Amino acid sequence: MAIDYGLKRTGVAVTDPLQIIASGLDMVPTSELMDFLKNYFSTELVEKVIVGEPLHKDGNPMEITQKVYGFVQQFKKLFPDKEVILQDERFTSKEASSIIMQSGLKKKKRREKGLVDKIAAALILQEYMEQNIW
């Protein structure tokens, strides 16, 4: 599973059991994220959670990065059996927006607020898998 944490909305992505392809699962209001995860983990097997680490182009943390670290600490307390890995998420939102524009989706669908978050989470997970699994 991958999480693209945001102040208002958080994108969530998962992979298939063979860990071949990442897919956007959902966009969750950040205030409801922990409840969403509790429910999801109660029905699905999740080995690792990859959390996007927001960094500037030069590698320095962004303003939101401290919030992400706080989320990770809270997550580890609530789900101590889940491995958490931070993954550089530079350019994923921009790449997600580009994918949406090229997708041929109708204008109304492209404007969905959570679509970028969900696709960015899938990109974070896919990048992690490419770097670490294959």
C-alpha cells in the first residue's frame, strides 16, 4: 500500500498480490484516514505501507514534510505490525496531473479533486516496487 498524505485529502494505492502493478484505491479525507486504514487492514493483508516523503527539487524537506513524519509516528503506534517506508515523492503530483490530461478523461472527471492524489499514490508505489522488488 502507498499513501500520498495531504493536509485535506490523502491518496491511497495498492498493488496486486504478485506486486506487479500499482493501482489507485481511493482518496480519503485526511481527518478520516486512520479509520479508513483500520477498516481496510481488517479485511485485507498489507505487508508494507509506503508513505510519500515530500521533498524539494534539491532534496530538502518541504513545509508539509513534518506533518508527514507526524502521521508516520501516529501510524506506527496504531499499527505496530506494519512496516513503514518513506519514499521520495518529488514530481509525483505533477506527473499524475500530466497522466490525467493525457488520459482522455472528460473535463468533469479530470477536475475530481481526489484523482491526482490517488494517481500520485499509485506512482509512489510503482516507483518503490520498481526500485526494490524487481
